Amino acid sequence: MAGLKEARLLAVAIPAGLLGGAYMSQYGFGLYPCEMCWWQRYPHFAALAFGLVSFVAVPPRVWSALAGLAIITSGLIGGFHAGVEYGWWEGITGCARVAGGLDVLDPSAAPLIRCDQAPWTLFGISLAGWNFLFSSIGGIAILLLSATKEQA
């Protein structure tokens, strides 16, 4: 029966995998993150820390559940971001980032990364949309597994 062990493994694997994918997209394929993309990464950093702590601190259920909540938070931000990309609602004003940092000598040299344009999609779903799906489902699974009582 699945339970706490699986919750702790998922609490590390999900944020590590999604952050790894984000950095692979950024550095391997040149898909630089916009401001809202970064907002999605921060809860995954926290979730990864909570997940790792769940292996060494007590009570592990609480740490796993905190990781699950952080992952869900990233998913909700991803859902909002996907809605902005699809034009379902307005985004945050001024949501744009200069790729690779600002060149103070020539700020126009670096491309501007907008939050309302999906740089890549798979089956019509943007990276933010995939984050919403994986994070929401994964975070809920972690919460459910963390709440399961172990059978003797």
C-alpha cells in the first residue's frame, strides 16, 4: 500500500524534475523565463527543501505535506500564467524580463521576454500549462499519500 514513503519520494522528484526541465529549457534550448515563469520556480525550490527535510526531520508527514502545498502553489501560479498566455484574462502589468540580464550599455540588444506569449507548446499546452497539470496532480497526490495511515 502506498503511503508516506511514496509521498516523500514524490516531494523530491516532482520539484526536482520540473526545475530540471525549466533549466534545461532555459540553458539547453534558449527558452528564457519571463517574470511569471520565475514565480513558478520559487515554490518548487521550497518544495524541494521540504521534501529533503522530510527524510531527516520529524514529523515527516508534515514536511511532505508542506512540499505538496508548495508544489500546488506553483501549479496555481502556472495556471494563472497559462490563462494569461491563452488570453483568458489580463496578466500582471509590466510582466516582462530581459533575457540574459540587462545590458546597461545597450538595453535594446537583449530580447524582451513577455508573460503573455507562450514560447513553446506541446499539444497546445504551454510550459506554464504543463506546470499547472503536473504540479496540481502531483501536489494533491503527495497530500493524499501523506495523510494515509501505514498498515502494520
